[in-house]
Amino acid sequence: MKFTINRELLLTPLQQIVNVIEKRQTMPILANVLFQLEKNQLTLTGTDLEVQIVAKLALENENEGSITVPARKLLDICRLLPTAAEIKFELIATKLKIQSGRSRFMVSTLIADEYPGFEMSAMDCQFVMPSSQLKKALDKTTFCMANQDIRYYLNGIMLSIFNQQLKLVGSDGHRLSIYEDSILQETGIELRVIIPRKGVLELARLLEEDQEVQVELSRNNIRVVIDSLIFSAKLVDSKYPDFSKVFVQKFYSSIHVQKQLLKEALTRVAILSNEKFRGVEFVIDGNNLQISTNNPEHEEADEEISIEYQGQPLSIAFNSQYILDAISNLDSELAVLTIAENSSCCFIEEPSEQKYKFIVMPMRL
């Protein structure tokens, strides 16, 4: 195996692949990136057996072969070489010789035959959509995912396809975000899957440039083709909780408030909230919203802002960070808050655009 490649061509896919490789591995070979050179195409593969990224690069007149190389060492070498440098790779026995200008490295390798395969089932549906549309859907829901929750199905995003309707849902049990949109292509299928947390974060990171991406889904896997990059992940084998009942209840009149006004007031008041629970109380009376808090050091803060509300007076408490996260993800200047009559939840959404909804559970102060 012998080839020459420009540093810039190799560096970006190598950085993307290293992101999925865990620093501590049960199998030493999983700390390596798989190089496969065949028919003037170099294929780089990295996986932790749950998420996999494959990058394909076109090369000319090279000697074919395959080997695995320590991923982070290789990335550090490429990253520290001069911009636009030509890098020569040559496999000599069990070592990979890397040469660029006056720099030379001999890196240990493991044979490619021992690199584990990534289990993929037959895809049930596939469709094409703009990467910006998928990234926006992920960005609007990712922050609500649980992290290392014992309810493992919450450590990810629920993705639902119903013909042309796309829905993403994220929740940690205390708050829930829903993003709905339509895709141009008819899929003719109804499918509901859970993408694991790491897969969601890596996929969002890959969707930086605006281009068409192909999404493929089965009951066990998701695969997204982004130009010459192929992202794959195993899905969470579980059923996402039914949250539809939260919509079937009585609500107070909607509260309309300027998003920036609420955000700034909340941020100021939350300075003196309990550092662990971040609780603030909303007291709503007519066109006035009072936000207040206190903490174990007997410190207090409160602030009043103007709102539009025509219902009866009410009070309810929330985690201030949950409210801030929600309103920060609104695209409109106006936020609409709708509180359930039994004070079980509060909906936060935009006045006209109904693609995005955020639901937060109240707390006791």
C-alpha cells in the first residue's frame, strides 16, 4: 500500500472520523482508523460499533492495500504539518511510513482483517432533503435529550416519518421539544425510531454545509449520505413514551411576551436562584408578569415585565434554564406561553410558525 495525498484533502474527513472514536476502547483496534485503497479510491472508516463514519477520497495511480492506523496520532501528525503539504504514505512490513517535506514518521499498525464490521440491516425507506432542514430539526430538539438517564430511550432523539411528514422529539423527562416539518419526497412509509445521543451529536456536527443529503432508515439503523461521507448509527431498541396526552387537556389563555424582554429578565433574576434547581416563580396578573426567586442564603430577586394576557391571575414555578433554552430556540420575536389549567405543563411556541413546540414541566419552590 502506497499513496500520496494533499494534507487538506485528508485532514477534514480524518477530524470527522476521530470524533466518533472513543479514547478508551475495549478493543485496541477500535482506536484505529481503517485505510482501504482500491481502484483509485481511499476509504477511511472509524467506528465505536454504535456509530460509524466512512469517508471516500479519490486518488490516482496508487498501490492498493488496506491497514489500520492509530487515529489520534495520525490526526495530530496531519494537523501539525504545514498547510497544503503533500503527504506520502507507504506500508513497510507492520509499520506505516508517513513522509512530508523533511518530516518522517514510522507509525505502528494493526491488520485490516481484524477490524470489526458494522452491522447494518436492510433499509426500509430512503429520502433526500436539504442538510440545513435536518440540522435545524436536530438543533431545535437536541438540547432536550437526556444524558445518561436510566430510562435509556430518553438518551436520544425520536425521529418519526409519516409519508412526507418529518417529526423529531427530544425529552429528558422534565421538558420536551417537538419539531415538525415536511419533506418534498413521498416515502409511503410510517416509521418511528430513536437515534442515540452520540449519533445525534455527531450527525449534527457533520451537517455544517448546505447541501442535499440522503437519509436511509430501517428498524435498527440510520444511514445519512453527505456528499462523499457516510454516517451510520445503530438505533435504540426501545419504544419512545407516548406524549400525546399532554395535548388533551384544558389550558389558560395564551400569554404573549417579547422574547428578548423575557430572556433578559429571566437571566437577571436567575442569578440569585438556587444554584442546583434554578427555580423561578411566575406570577401572572393581567398584562403584568412578575418573575421572582430566592435561595438558601436568603437572597431574593424579582422583576416585572409587560405581557399580553386576558385570563385569570395565576402563579407557577419553573427551572429558569429550561425556559431560557426554549425561548432561545424560537425564531420569532414574540414568545407564546400557554399554561395548563392543572399546572401540569407549559407550552412555549411561536405565534404563527407551528413547526416548533417546547413543553416544560413546572417545579415546586
